[in-house]
Amino acid sequence: MRSLLVFFAPELGAWRGQMALWKVYWGYGVLTSFVLALLLLNALSERWLWMEQALLVALMFYTAWVLTAVWRCAERAKSHWRFFARLSTVVWAGNAVMVLGFLELDLLPQLFRS
């Protein structure tokens, strides 16, 4: 258990709002979300239904984590970056709910048919 805490120390710091905003926003938020989205697009194009489902669930939890981390890390940023980060977090959350929700609604009937 101790080794997991050491391994995930940067992520725990981001969760607590202790990481630089730019690292959380661009590294975890934009770059990592982009990679996960590419994996999901590949699963969608290949019609790997259970992989789609796993990635949708992973994206849901990851998005909740990263949006919380960005929001908390924005507290220490300069006022204009704090405002931009928090505004984009609200927009990002709305977009994620819509996209992931509609993808899930489309996927569920297919999973139960197969």
C-alpha cells in the first residue's frame, strides 16, 4: 500500500490542489484526456463494445478526478488564470456529461444485444 501512495504522490498532490495549475491542466487535463479519447475513438471504429464500455467508465472517473484537481489547483494561480481554469472546468464538465452520456446511451442497447 505504501508503494502505491509513493507512486501516485503527484496525483494525490494534484487532487489536494498542491500542483502547479499548468501541469494539471495541460498534462493531466488536455494531454491525458486526448490520449484516452484516441483510445475510445479506436474502440468505437473497431466496434469493440466492451472496450468502449470500459473506456467510457474510465473517462467518467478520470474526468471527475481531473476537473476536481484543476479546480483545486486553480486556487493558487493568478486571478486571470484561476478564472480561465475554473470557467473552462465548468464548460469541460458540461461537455463531458453530454458526450459521455450520449455515447453510453448509444452503447447500452448494443451491449445487451450481444
